[in-house]
Amino acid sequence: MPSIDSDSNAIRAGYAEAPRVTFLDEARRPLGTALPVNIRKKSDFLRGDSFEGRVAVPAAATKAVLQAAETIAQSLIIRSENGTPYPVALAPAGKTSVSVTTVAVATIEDSGFVEDETTAQFFVVKAVDGKSVPSSLRETAAASRGTGFNQNAVFTGREIPAKPTKLTLRGTHRSSAPILDIASRADGTFFSVEGDVQFTPVAGGRYVVKGELRKEGSSVWLEDAATGKVVTEKVRSK
């Protein structure tokens, strides 16, 4: 639920509440209710933030019903400068779209960390089978527009088919402005590495791109998110 900033009487933040999904069989008998899992936030400069998740569909299901939350955890109240309380009305915050697929998929998340307010390290999937895919580098660029030299690092992921796949992995420093990257290269503090690995994900598996950027040598690879086991060869800088 949104929180209240007592100093400015403004709502500072909020959370998206995912709908529940009830599945029905051909005779419209309930087969069970589930909540989306692996919910990920996606940022778009023009369309704003959105959230997506996945629900496993029972084999006997022929229909699905999306249901909103039944209860409200708390009332939202803000106060004017003289202390008068005003309730904040609940309202739809967006739209819900549904897609159904029979393709077995796995999830690969990018990773990295922030070094300072202008620079971060990113370990991402750049391409799948030679085709460019959205990555945390693109999401970060979109989220950082209009923020000057401040960089809002965003780490995201994507689903890929659970089949033998060629992944292009990249590890790199990225600053909030190209001139800062140029300066880092000149100082010898900018490192990057990129290369292809062959990988066959397990259906429903979750994986994360990992790496290290060092003067002595940089590398990037893929790990099982649950066990930390390295599941591809390591791409090393030359």
C-alpha cells in the first residue's frame, strides 16, 4: 500500500497488487486459484512502469477468471496543513493483459551492482540466438533520462524457450553519460567483456548472469539462481 510522507503530505511510493487467477474446467467447475510468480518490474520511459508474472495453467483448464483483491489492508489518509484528514480514494492504476503459451520457458535475470551515483557494473544477456533482446542496460538508460549525471540502475530479466540456445553475455561498466565512460577508459577503470555461450535451460528454471570486472581480467557467465552453480562456460576478456 502507498505510504504517506508526513513532511510533504504526499504519497511517496506504492506497490502493485497482482490479480488472483481462478481456473475452470469445461463444465466451469473451479480447479483452483493461484497468484502469479516470478513477478518482475518493467520500466518504460514513455509508458511508465509495469509488472509481469507467470501462472501455471492446469491441464484440464479451459477458462480463467482474474479476480482483484477482496480486502484493503489499510485506509489511505493524508492531512492538510491544518490537520484536516482527507481519505484517498482507491482507483485502478493501469490495465491487465493475459497471454497463454504452451512453450516451456526458463527465466534469465541480469545482475550487477552500483559503484556510485554515476556508475554501475552490469552483467546481462545481450542477445539470444543472435537476436538482440532488451537488457538492464537499455532499461537503465530509459530510467535515467532527465536525471543529469545521476544513474538509476535497473536490473531486469526475460524468459527464453527451454531449448538449446546460444546466448551472448556481456559484462561492462556503464556510467550515466558517455563522457564519463570515456574518462573511465582513460583512467583505466572501465572494463568490459562479451562473448557467446551455448546453454540448454531447464523448463521453469531460473538463472542469473554473473561476472567480475577487474584490471587483471574480466569474465561473465550464467549461474543457477537457486543453487549458485555455474551452468555455462566463463567468457573471459582477452
